[in-house]
Amino acid sequence: MKLHHIGYVVEHIKEAQQNFETLGYKVSQEPVNDDIQKCRIAFIAREGEPMIELVEPYENNKSLRKMLTQRGNAPYHLCYEVEDVEALFDELSEKEGWMPLFRPVEAAAFGNRLITYFYNAQIGYVEFVNSK
């Protein structure tokens, strides 16, 4: 398991990209619409560091819209790349303290690789993505 990216909820991807470029980040993936997760997603990167996923929620994405209202643009999850998301989902679902948010689904931003999310009160939101 390795850290893949840091998820950052933003009001406007393009504006966030421009500001991150000031810090030396480059666009590594143009925005993609993900209708399953109800958001637009883009990736930015700086050499030798984990990517940042910019997540712009659709208007009907109530949970991320609420997060934006309460905190503004901010990091909100870590994502780890794993060999088998479905096996990890089953394993973590049985562990105390790990609350699954949804079963693995295909994610447009990852070329339809499977992802899933968990919430853990001690560390917050954690996303897992299949390595292939």
C-alpha cells in the first residue's frame, strides 16, 4: 500500500490549479466528470511528491458542498493505492473503527479502476484505489 494522492475539495478547479501553479505544481490530468461521485476531478503534481486531487463537487453533492461551506477549499482525504480494493473493503469492513462509505465502484478519474472510501474517527476519510 502506498500513498497515491491527497484529496482537496475546491469550489473551482481552474482557480485552484492556477494558485497551485504558483507553488510549482503542474497539471497532470485535466478535469474529468465523475457522475458516480457527483464531482469534477483533476490532478496536479510536483516532482517527488504525492499528487493532489482537486475535487469540485457538483451542486447536488450535498456532503462535499457542506464541507466547502463549513471549511472552504481544504484537504479532506488521503488515497492509498492497493492491489485489491475489493479484498481490502471486506477486510476493513470487519475491523472496529472503519466505517465503509460505499462498496467499490469504478472511478472515471482513474481510468475506471475501482475505488472505495472509509471513514475512521482517528484519521478521517481514506480512499483506496486499485493499482491496476
